[in-house]
Amino acid sequence: MTKELVFGHKNPDTDAIAASIALAYLEKQKGADTEAVALGNPNPETKFVLDYFDVKAPRVVNAALPETDTVMLVDHNEPQQSIDDIESLTVNYVVDHHRISGFNTAKPLYYRAAPYGCCSTIITKMFAEEGIDIPKEIAGLMASAIISDTLLLKSPTTTSVDEEALKALAKIAGIEDVNEYGVKMLKAGTNVDAKTDQE
Amino acid sequence: MTKELVFGHKNPDTDAIAASIALAYLEKQKGADTEAVALGNPNPETKFVLDYFDVKAPRVVNAALPETDTVMLVDHNEPQQSIDDIESLTVNYVVDHHRISGFNTAKPLYYRAAPYGCCSTIITKMFAEEGIDIPKEIAGLMASAIISDTLLLKSPTTTSVDEEALKALAKIAGIEDVNEYGVKMLKAGTNVDAKTDQE
Ligand SMILES: [Mn+2]
Ligand SMILES: [Mn+2]
Ligand SMILES: [Mn+2]
Ligand SMILES: [Mn+2]
């Protein structure tokens, strides 16, 4: 079985990291040999989230070769946002919530896109469709990704599907007060706010 | 609500026609104002299928404008295989089982691709996920599309998902002997065979 690396875009945000960990887990349950990796270190917000749910940051890679030539993309599809050797790889799966641009393949693949506020919202639906339970800590990451991408469901990209997913994920993750947690998390990501708090 | 035209590729085959009728129906159940149309007249095989299940051939169109600027594509994504004014339209949904090539959008959209032998197989899964029943005659068209694209599950592109979908669809459609029906249908599409039979 081919090893498959799963990753989000360069300069990863919380959704890029959370969605890669979630999709790698989901596809592993279905029999694939997946590993979530990242195209950069977690930003301060994501670091807060990983610490909060006690999850190790994914290994940082710049290229997939020679380790593997088969990858899955989350939270992006545009080649210039992807891994350095993307043009030499086979993309087997994409889960994304952005426009499609410059993405071409030689063969058929799995592609799952929806115009939701967050990629982790799509993956939440995929877990439900497959009837696979989301582990508590992964639900915590995915809930944080929705909070991050939708600014606590306030961004204009927010849909009712994001709202429902966040509610379900927060319950699994044991987040009692989503707003309280969300504000703390968003503040951890904004150095300005953090500074203001210290001042 | 924006009217949305749903269609397969130019020179439509049975999957292009069946998948457009199936997706238009599914999305209508979910509240969209959809109409299945076609980029050409049905070929002899598809004519046989439509007659067999007593379904009217979709209206043939060459352009979506000025009727609507919003469309859904099935069984293709490449612009040169699509409607003449594709570059002026918003593609809101794609369901396809081909490689992705030259397909770019300005905004996020629904895109559902899988490397199965037939687009109608993907839509069969979508009906199940949404918990929506497939009407008997639409199941007949979709079963025929799988038979057509996979040559009765014999083509190298055939997957176990196609097999399962065909079984389920044939049951709904009341096709008692899939092989007998399939051979009859495939023969209707090949003038050579038809001639041979007459000779
Ligand atoms: Mn992102
Ligand atoms: Mn995102
Ligand atoms: Mn076709
Ligand atoms: Mn097809």
C-alpha cells in the first residue's frame, strides 16, 4: 500500500492543520496508510489549540519525494500554495472550501469541495457519512478550525452547516462554553490583542 | 431563487443524460430550482434506455444565457466539453469521475469527484447520504449508465462501488436480469451489432 502524506497549504492556519489530521485519521480508518504533515510550523493560534487538546504538531515537510509520490490536499488546491514538488506528485484526494484554480490532474481522483466557511466542516460531514466516530481531541482541533475560519461564526462565509458542525464537534470535544473558548483561542493568535492584554 | 441548468458533456452518452436527470432531481428535493438539459440529442443506446423507462429526453440547449447564468455539470469538467457559453457562467456544482483539467472558478463551489467507473455511481452514494429515495425510472437510467460506462462491469475502470450501486439501482428499477437487460441495451447502441442481428 502506498504511503500517503496529507497536508494543508503553506503558512498553515488552524484549519490547514486540523483538516489534515482529521482526513488522515478518517482515511486510515478506511484502510489507507496516511500521515498528516504540515508545510510549516503552527502559528500561535494553532499552537494554543494543539496544546489545549494535547496533540503533537505534525512533522514539517517541504517535499513529498522521495518518501512518497502520492498525497492528499486539504484546505487548498492551488499548486503555488502547495508542497514544493507538487507538480511531480499524484494527488489522490482533495478536500477544500476554496475556489478551484490551476488544479489539474492526469487521472481521476477524489475531490470534495463545498462552499462552507471551513474545510473541517466538510470533513465533519464525511465522518458522519462513513459512520466513523471522531476522537475527542480531533473534534477539538476541528471545532477550533471552524472558530478560526469563521471568526466564531461571524464571518460572511459562515453557513448553517458550519454552525451545526461546530455545535456537534464542541460536544464531542467537551468544550463547554464555545464563545469563551473561542475568544481565548482567537486572542492567542493575535499578538496585538495579547500585547494589549499584557499592557 | 436562481434557476440552474444541469447537464453532461457534448455528444452526451447514457451517463451524461442519466446523471443530469438524477442530480437535477436530487437537488430539487433539497430545494434548488434545477432542470436537466442536454448538449445534444440522445444516442441510440440512450434512446433505448429513455424509451425503456418511459422518460422524456432532456431539452437540448447550446447556451445557458440568457435563461440563466448558473449551472451544474455532471460527467465532465473540462470547458471544451461543456456548454458553448461556459466561460460566462457560474458553475455551482460538479459531479464527475474524470481527471480535472482546465477547470477554474472564481468562487467556492460544490465539487464531488471519485475515481469510480461511472458518474451515476457517485450520485447513487449522494442519494443515500441525503436519505432521499431514488424514483424507479431514475434508478433505471442510472443503472443503465453504469452498465454503459463499465460495459456491464467488465471495463478496467469498474470498482466495487459501481458493482454495489448497480445492484441497488437495478432492484429499485425492477430490472430482474441485469445481464440480459444490459446486453440488449449495449446492442441497441452499436449499429454494427444491430445489423449483425438482422443479417
Ligand atoms: Mn486555511
Ligand atoms: Mn480553511
Ligand atoms: Mn460520459
Ligand atoms: Mn461517465
